[in-house]
Amino acid sequence: MAVGSNGDVYCCPQDAEDLLVIQPKTRDIKHIKLPYLFRNVQLDGMAVAPDGRLYFSPIVRSRELYEPYEGFFEALEENVESHEEILRNYPFRDVDGYDCLWRACVLTFDTVSESYSHFVQKLDPSDIEDAFACSFSSGLFGGMAAAGNGKLYCPPTNASAVAVVDPASKQISFIMGAGRNTQQDKWAGIALAENGLLYCAPARARSVLVINPADDTLDFITDQTVFDECGVVRYPLFEFIDGHEIPWDYEDNDIHCWSGIAMADNGKLFCAPQDANAVLVIDPDTWALSFIPLAPLHLGTLKDKWAGIVKAADGRLYCAPWCVDCVLVIDPRFATLSLIPFPAWDVRAEHGLCQWFQADPAAYVPRECYWQWCGIAASEGRIWCAPDRADEVLTLLLPKDNLISLLRSGYHFDLTVTSESGGHVRCHQSVIGSASRVLDTMLAGDFREGQEGRICLREVSPATVTHFVEHIYSGLLPRGADVKELAELAHQYELDQLLGQCLQDALPSSLNEASVADAARFFKRHSTASFEALGMWHTFKYAVSRDERLCSSVVEALGSSGCR
């Protein structure tokens, strides 16, 4: 995944016909069709270049590689736009001889005009023949990242060379010497550190790959003791084949250690554990490796746990749940780990009950799922996970720091929040304005609220004014709050976290024909305000739909179209 300058989140297509675009500001999702020749082609990495465009990791073909499909590169050079043209003109004429079969191409996407382009480059086989002398036609490069020199670097997953894309010159080059070309899944993920070097997360490799973009050289960091502690199987140093000593660094049933890497605010790099039993930590200053064990989290020997990691605005790092039912959260300040289980609904239609519950963190044991989300990004105060085999985008709101002590300190207040019915709360413009775009616009622009230092909340009680301000400072739902009044304010001022908490609290513990109509109106009214509110509405409808009498009451109250 990659975040554009517009805040939109782009999901790299693998075996898909379109680019999935998440638009956090408008709460919308759209699909942008790939150019015909790239549809159903596996694209393995993506990054935003200094020119603002998206660049996808190179697709390479050598003598041994005929994927994505035969005629692909020739069709690109001939500007073929349909399958019929490929069939009609195949085989394409090889005008330059056998060596012209060595090619590479890069697909790009302009996020402003929403248009694609590509460039193709012929390669000198004498320079790179050893890098791709393998049977892997896809998954050559597991990720992409921009360096300080403006170039994009791709770590070798199934290749043995680092790919380098220069957006300025539209040139593709390779840095040789990155492992054996017969080894699978070497490195997965790449991140730029503060020292200007790029670090790649080890999947089946037994070292961290370090790329120096200043001179395009490679280096390796390894610590066998750390790898042992993380549950990584040691490789034999060599074996004898036909009397020759052959280095050996791959086993068929070996684990994929880590998948994804991100830099924290403290400058250290953290790798998401796929099969490993710990988070790998890399110190770029000392090149030392350390780890944070998963043992206290009851994860056992689960495989393919997380794929992808991102640093969010709260300073924590979040890992995308691939085959587990929870998000992994890393707090680099204290080197601690926690889990966010997927929220769940317990629907007991036979008793008319619909109950929201969250697993007790102390007793929670992660469950195995299957290839749900792969890739993660942070934008507009949220975490976003790209669907692998899931049919939804996973999103969660970032937690907010509890600033309630600042409110109670009474220092440097410059804003008053009041209600028409009386009552007022003194507070800080900076805190209130940071809570949402609506409040920020009111206070930062030429509106009366900002100039007078006063916000009036209409049609709410004085107690709700106090609870409204307390939530913005604490991030919590105050005890005894009127959740219906607060929900109206949350909807109006785009406070998604508060609205979700209000809807969760307002969910009836039991449903009957007398109460279901009012509940339906409440949930329906707020269903378009946020992703969480929409999810609450869908789940409420699901609970009601299993009881014919309740469903009839809702239809009578909202009409048949209101239940959609």
C-alpha cells in the first residue's frame, strides 16, 4: 500500500484487474482499471516517487522467464490493446535477435489525472544473467521504497539483485550480489532509515539486507543468536554435491521470518513477524539486531501471522493481520506489544438479543484465519489494511492520547464551549480544533467561533456540553452521558470515535417490537457518518432480519427502502 499526497490510499494489485483506491476524506472506495496488458499481472511492490506518481516494481523477463505471459513485452512495444491483437499478431517478430528477449518494464500511475503509463527497457544479459536464472516469473521484488537520491529501490525476493528505478531518466538498473538466484522469498519489505541507507526485512534470508544508494552497494547484518531466539532455523553452511562444496541457504519447509519493515520515531526499524516468534528490531546507528518476543501474547506457533507494518501518527507501529484475527501494535517507546482483536457481534435471535463484545485482553487468545489482509497504511487518523482474500477493507481509528489532566489544570484557556440552555466549559482551541476537520475549520478560519473564542452547541443540555469537551480531551465516552445527544454532535462535527462509542453504548441489550423502531431510526440516521456507524447499522439490520416480527416493525417505521 502507498499513500498519495492527496491522502488517498492505493492498494497494489496482485492478480487483479484494477488498482484499489481508498479515499479517507470522502469515505469512498473506487477501482481504477489497469491497462489491458497489465490486468491479472502480479505486481509485487509500489511506492510514491518524488514526482508524486506511483511506480510499480519492475517486471522482468529473461531467457528462462516467459511470464506474465508470452508476448507480453512485445505487445507493450507494439502498443497492443486487446487480447485479439495478441492472438492475431503472435508470435511477434524478434527483430534484434535472441538477446532482445531480456527486458524489463515499469508501470506508473498519475494520481492527479488518474492515468497510467509505462516504459520498457532492453537489458544486457551479460550484466544480469545470474540474477534471474531461476524458475520464478513473479514475486521477484518484494516491495519498493524511495531513497534520498530520488530513485526507487526494490528488495530481491525471488531475484538475486536489487532493482533500481530512476523516475527522472526512466531507467532500470540492478545491483548484483543479493543472495543465490535459486533461493525463494529472501527479503520482504524495505524502509529508508535516517542515515540514508535502506534496510530490507529478512523473510527466508538469514540476514538484514542493507542498500547504500550513494554508491549502490550492498551489505548484510546478521546475528545468529538473535535469529535463534526468534525461532529461525539455522541453515547448514554447505553440502557436497558431486564432490564439490556447495553453499546451502534454503530449505523447502523453512519459515518466512518477517514481512514488512518500518522506522519508528526513535530511528529504529521494526519488522513484522510473519512466522517468527518475535518482532525484529534493527538499530541503524550500531547495526545491532534485537527483538521483542511474542510469547506473552499466547500466539503459540501460528504461521503467516502478520504481513505489512506501518508507523502511525500516534507513534505506534501497526501490523496487518494476514492469518490471525488481530492487529499487532508495537509501542517503540517501551518496546512493548499489544493486540487489537477484531470486534465481534454475538447475535442471539432466538432470545431477541444483540450484544457487542470485545475479548478480554488478558484472556484473549488469537485465532487462526486465512489470508485476509496483506499490506497496511496510515492516513487521516486511521489505519487501513488491503484485502488479500477478504472482501472488505479493514480500518480502525487511531487511539488518542488522554489529555484530561490538561483540561482539569485550568491553564491557558482560550476557548469557551457553551449551550443555548446554559452552562459552559473553558478549554483550549488547539485541542478542540485538532479533534476534527470541521472544528479545525471553524476555529482556524475567519468564522465567528475562531474570532470570538466561543462555540455554541445547539439543542443539547449543559451536561452534554461538558461530556462533549471531556471526550475530545480523553478519547473516552464519559459516564452518564446522553449518548443520543452526543451522537448528534459527533455526527455534526465528524468525531468518528465518539460516534462509534455512542452507537455501541446505545445498542439495545434486548430487542422487542416496542423499542426496535426507535433504535432503527437512530442507527439509520447516523449510518452514513462513518465506517463504524455503517458497520453498526448493517449488524443491527442483520440481528433484526432474523426475527420476522422485529423486521416488520422496522419496515413499518422506515419503509422498505429505509432498511437497505
